Amino acid sequence: MHSCFVFASAGSGKTKILTDRVLKLLLLDVSPHKILCLTFTKAAASEMENRINSALASWVLCDDFDLRQKLFELNEKWPNADEIIKARTLLVKILDDENKISIQTIHAFCQTLIKIFPFEAKIKPNFELLDEAREKLLLKQAQKEVLRQENLWDSIRKISGKINEESLQGLVLELLSKKEKIADIAEMVENIFDLFLLSKNQNEEEIFQKFLQQINHQLASQLEETGLASNIEIASKIKKFLENPLIENFSLYKSAFFTNEGKPRKIYSKTKHLLPLIDEQCRIITECEDKLNSLKIANDSALLLHFADAILKNYSHLKREKALLDYDDLIFETNKLLANPDFSDWIKMKMDGAFDHILIDEAQDTNHEQWNIIKALSEDFFSGFGASNKERSIFIVGDEKQSIYSFQGSDPDISAEIFSYFSSKLEGKLKKIELHKSFRSNATILDAVDKVFADPQRRNSISKIATNIKHIAIRSGVGIVEIWPQITNEKIREKQSYEWKIDFACNEEKQEKEILAEIIAKKIKGWIENKRVISAKERSVNYGDIMILLRRRSDGFSQELAKSFHQYQIPFESIAKIKFSESLLICDLLSAAKFALLPQDDLNLACLLKSPFFNITEEELLELCVKKNEQKCSLFEVKKNLLLEEIIEKSQQLNCLEFFYFLLHEKNHQKNFIAYFGHESLEILDKFLLIIADFCHNTSPNLQQFLEFVEKTDPEISLTAAEENRVRISTIHSAKGLQSPIVILPDCCFDFNRLPAGKEKIHWIDNLPLWCARKENENEIIKNHRLKKFQQAKDEYLRLLYVAMTRAEDELYIAGYGGGSDKESWYEIIKEALLANQS
């Protein structure tokens, strides 16, 4: 079997390609336990395992004629009698074999490897894996303890002097989010100074003195001799600086040659003979300023690194005490294990006997640290005894056009680098296969995708290796690609005022996102009620045919959609991760706990009374507030009732899990929540209780501590598709791998320059974290890096558009709201591409 790198476009059947590869290996008598399949998600691993088992089961059940046909389609040759018999026995073989096919995520594989070699990894065999919420909590605990260390107070004071406390928290979290990159602090600090061509002992005064030595002292008088008023003004600034040449007056000298916008001042014709002298002064000013900024950045980065290092050391200590590993540790410790010269040969020898064929799914979603593990596992495939004595292969499937997870650490250029690496290792024998036939979308959808990415610049943004991205539809039938008018409400814009005023009157003017949400709801309701036919499917539309894909959830549009869907009685579900703070249902539950601990909090009690626990009206709440004010007492004293008193009593008697279980089940309030929030709320309630149970088991049963945990970590709940015949609302990231007959992209209008992409505070350059506290202090290295990151973010946004459009099977609707007219917004890109081809 050849080693291959398969570049598989959207809808080309990546999972089937991997499944077929495994089936072919089994038919070639490869032992199941010699096959390793690494996937990006648990869902993908489960899907692949199910498909393999289903295929093998069908080989057992079908007759000889059908089986011959299936094997011919798989191998492109007719099987003989022995191969027919072998195919029928494979299911029993993989079910009976103690060493089954290993199909798992890279993290699960690392966890298994560390458990096999705990002594070599110097990790307790009974270690537990930290989930994201507990990891955040432990990091905050580590940071809290570090803040008590007196030897760090001076560093913390210096850092805090540059940013406020909230920004400091965000800065530290941003740096710690890539904690696996933080190694030897002394070496990293040394490398930062080397990067800027500075020494650690250098100071601002030394740089400034070198600058003073290069100043042209005759230039001022030469400018005065020209007689031009503008030149005389410049000369005046130069002379004023030279009278008192201190570093704090550097900006005065700079202002003589540069405008307030930082551009060189214009030189008039009479002064052209002085142009080389002026250019030279501009150069030394720029160099000096860049050097001074570099020194600030290097010193600030060193301060931050020492602070982060102290937190990480404390964090590591806390993990060791409790025998815990986080997900980053799994990758880091596995790499360390495989690179350890004392054990690497022994481990690789054991692993060399473990796998002969490695398959990797979604290669574009990986990073260098993960690929280092795969490289180590496959190193002996290509050299020495392992290469010559066995038939071994590596099979990589991915699509660089769908690399959209840089925020999770994936590298957008990883596909090109890995292809180059294995091509070199295999001495050009790595087969490159490009698949552009789509079994998902019809020709209308794919034609629109091709038109949008026909522009060479856009095509290069989404694909660096694939030579051709012209999609071919396998399915027949005509689809729909429709651009809806952009929703703008100029009346709202005209009325906008930034004056502070209190107005309790109801504003009946609808916002643009509300208008679009209602249009979508009416459109869907009309499709269902009128039994509109999907021509490609030759049947009527149902709710389950529709998927709405959002760029993000943070702008409130998903809430407007939910509101409109409730109004028009459209069943829907969300496929996403939702934070506690984003779920009104969970906020209502937490308000009960907050009330139990602090009954005098009137605002929280008002929220509790409005929740499904009590469900009082606005009028009733207003009446209670009037009474409270008249009696000059708390809201609780006015509204005292049996349930409120019982909530307080039970919070003192029960642990946090029992407390919420009592409210939802023993008091039977779960039915109120389902009636209010819909049947989809049942999954949120169940997973909410599971998180509480986990907290009770691993941390504390105390209700107050649970609320502190929620406040610090804002846990997430992963929602799954629960029922059919519901409209699905999802972010594009969560919808990767999904498809739907009808896809609506509602938020395609945006100004890219206002998006947070490429605006990180920590700049990772050459694996070094650089922190520039103020934008005006950026040096050339950081400015260039920012531009590079900004372009990478734009490229990823185009890949996100590619993923969104290729989720549609038959119909695609493009919409947008707001007054933005950014030519690089998806709405404008799609409109330009499709309308240009019509004219």
C-alpha cells in the first residue's frame, strides 16, 4: 500500500476514503492492532469506527453477488473465492481480537501512551485529566498564590503601571493559553534581547547617546539660509532641542522632521540640495525610536514572562500534588517522552512493533507539537530495518481550504509543511491525490463557490498546495443560490444619539438584526405552510432541512432568531457550546443559589421572581417594588413566601448538587423550565447537573464555592442535535462536517477592520512571546508581525466562508444587516462574484 497525502475538498467523502483504506488493509491480512487511526474529534473517531463495523457487517449479511460487487467497488478488481470467504470473516476477527483497530483522537492516544509508560514519563500511573473549567480554576488559584509572593511585587507593580487590573488578567490568560510554549525563561529572555539586537544590560540613555553622536549640527543653519518660513520653523525646533538634548525632549527633535501622523515632512524645491541630509536625520530618528521601543518591549516581555513562569511553576506544583494533567500536558509529555534519549529507543522499539499503518484525519486542524508525535511514531517507517522488512504506510487526509481553528492552536500552513516533510522522507514516493468531486452539493452551489474563489488572491488565501479547486458535482439537479437585500434601517441611524438620557418609554423601532430575524422566521414558516418543494429532493421542505450558520454568537443575533422562532412556533435547536453566562436558563437557576446565600440582593431576587420558578409579570414585580420603597425594606421582606424560605433552608442543609436537584425534581420546577424554554432545555438542565456533580466530586460540595467557580471559569456546555425536524442554528465552526439541504448565512455584512482578528496583545515571534503595552511603542518587528497576522486572519475568514458555503446541499441564501459596506465583507464578495458572472 502506497503512502498518500489526500487533499479532499468539501463533500468529497473524507471519512469514506479513510474507511475504505482500513478495509483494504484488512483484506490484505494486516492485523487490526497494527492500524492506528488518529482523528481530530471523538465524534469523528466514533463515526469512522461505526462505518467500518457497518461495512464489515454488511459483508457478512449480503449474498455473494452483492459482496462481489462491493469488493469490486472497493478494490477496482473482481475478488476470487478465497477473498469472498476472507471478507465474511473480518467482522468476527476484529470483534474477537483483543488488540482491535486503534481509532482515537491524538489526545486520547497520548493519554494511552503515558499510561503505558508512566515510569519513563515520570508521571503517576493513576493521573486524572483536567477538563477546561477545572484547568481555569487551578490556574486562577496558582495566580492568586503568586500574587502573595513578595519577591514578585516589584515586577507586578511595574506591569500594573502600564495596564489596569482587568487588562492584566486578560494579558496573563492570553499568555498562559500557550503555556506549552513557555520553557526555559532565562533562555527565552536572552533570545528576546538577541532578536532586537540588544544586550540585557543596555539602557535607554546608551541608545540615546549613540543617537546624539549622529545628529547633523549644521543642518539648522542650512535650513535657515533657504529663507522659507517652514524651514525656519524646522530649524527652530532643531536648535531648541540642541540647547537641551535630553531623552525626554526626543519627541521635539522628531517633530522637526515628521508630522503628527509620523510621516516625513514635505521638502520644497529650494531645499532639494538638503534632501540627503534630511533623509539621513529621518533615518537615525527612526532607528533610535525603534531601538528605544525594542528595549521597552524586551524589558516588559521579560517582566511578564517571569510573572507567568511563577504562575506556571505553582500551577505545575498543584497538578503534581493532585496527580492531574491538562490536555496540553498530554501532547507536551508525550513529545518529551519520545525525545528522551534515556528511553526513546526503548519506547520506539515497543511502538515500532505496535503499528505498521498510520492514518490521520483532518490534517489541516493539527499543529507542530502534534505532528512531532506522528513523526516520531513513523520515523522507522522510512529507514533502517523497519523500512526494509515490512510494508508500512502513512495515509494523510485533509483539506487546507477548511483550516479554520487557529484559535485552538492549529497552524494554517501545516498541510504544506507536512506534505514537504513526508515527500522528503519518502524520497518523492508520497502520492499526492486531489479530490474535488462533491457527493454533497449540487452543481448550482459548487458553481457559486468556484466563482467566489476564482479570484487568484482569494484562491491563494484558501489553498497553497492544491493546483486546482474547481469542484465537480456528482449529484444532478438544479439548486438555488440567492442573495437577499441587505437590511438597513436608516431611521434608527438618524435617531442615534450619544447623549446620556433615561427613557423608560417602549421603543417600538426595530433594530436591523430583529428585522432580519423576523424575515427569516416568516420565510421558513411560509416554506413549511405552503409545502414548498425542494426541487433536487422532489419533496416538500421540513424544518430539519434548514440550517442557519452564524459567524459568531456574541453579537446577539442568535437570541433574536430564537425570539422570532418562538413567536412563529418554529422548532429549532442549537449545535454549539454555550457558556453559563450566555444561557438565560442557567442564569435563572443560579439566581436561586445567589438568593439563598444573599436574600437582601434585590436585583437578583427580581431576576429570580421573573424566572420560571415564580414567573411573575412585570406589573406584579413593579407593584412589589413600589411596596418595598414605601415600606423601606428589602424585596424579600415584601415577597416572603414558603418557597423562598425553603430555598434558604435547603441551601443550608444540602450540598450544591442536592440543592439544585431538590429545586428541579423534588419541587418539580423542571416542567416549568421546559414549558418556558422549550423541550431543547432538557439537555441543558441535564448537563448543568452533571457539571455540578463533577464539581462536588472533584472540588467541593459547598454552594458558595460552586458559585465562585462559575464566576471565575464560566463553564461551557456542549449541545448536540437531539431531534429531527428542527431548524438547526449553529456557528460555522461547530457545523464543520455537517450538511443540510438548505443553508442560510444571515450575518455576511461586517467591517473586517473592526473584528478582533489579528489584534492579540501577545505577539509570538520565533516562538518568543513579545508584549508591547502601548500601540505607539511598537517596533518594526511587531508592526510587520501584526500586518502578517492580520492577513492570516483575513485568509482564515475566507476559509470560513468556504466551509459555510459548502455545507449546503441544494439551496444557499446569503443575507446581512447593518449599514456596513466593507468591500471585503462576505456579502460584497459573494454579490460581486455572482453578479459579475451574470453581466
